[in-house]
Amino acid sequence: MTAAPIIPDRDISLSFMRSSGPGGQNVNKVATAVQLRFDLHGTTVLDAAAKQRLRRLAGRRVTQDGALLIVARNHRTQEQNRRAAHERLTTLIAAALVEPKRRKATKPTRAARERRLAGKAHGQKTKRLRGKVGWED
């Protein structure tokens, strides 16, 4: 598997906001939730194919201007949320760097075709035997 490239700081911006979730009274006072914004459109680290795959993987998290938004608010501290957001970004990028293998079109072998037809003939015979018995049988 290809290692994720080092992402330059100019491609990432972090903003902090108040979080719902764990933190007790701290939730109302401290901005612990992290919104990581990755400039997918303007980054030079990824090639066009990887950008397209990342856009598909990210889905609704990509904005109109080509930025990927990741919001992390599961932890009580800003640092843990920042780490979680970076982790999710690197996971997405690593998945986008993997090129899917192209499917090679193959034909079934002669033996496979014969097995399939033999199975169909066996099924036909079984179903025929379930019918009414006539004088000619």
C-alpha cells in the first residue's frame, strides 16, 4: 500500500468551535470541536486521478469550492479532536491513493459451460418428474 504523502500546512486550515458532546460544563465555555478544511482543488500533492477518487470517497464533505471538510467533536480536548481530524484525513487520502485494479474480461472455460448446461439439464429432468405421470412414460 502506498504511504500517504506529507500534506503541506498551506493546504490545511483548522478552525475551532463549541462542541456538543462530552465535556460537562466545559462544553459551554471552551471551543474543543475542530473543523479541518483541506484544499482539495488547490493541492499539488495529489494527482488528478487521486483527487477524483478522494472526491468520490469524501462524498458530501466536499464543498462547492473544492474543499474537504472534516469535523471532529468526539473528544473532550482540542488536541484530541485535532489529532482525530488529521487521522481521518490521512485515512481518506491513503484510500484515494490506491488505484483500483482494472477488471480483465474473461470467457468461461468450455468445461464450465458444459457443467452449467449439465446442471440445467438435471434441473429440467427433476422438474419434469414432478409433473403428472402419463401413459407414454
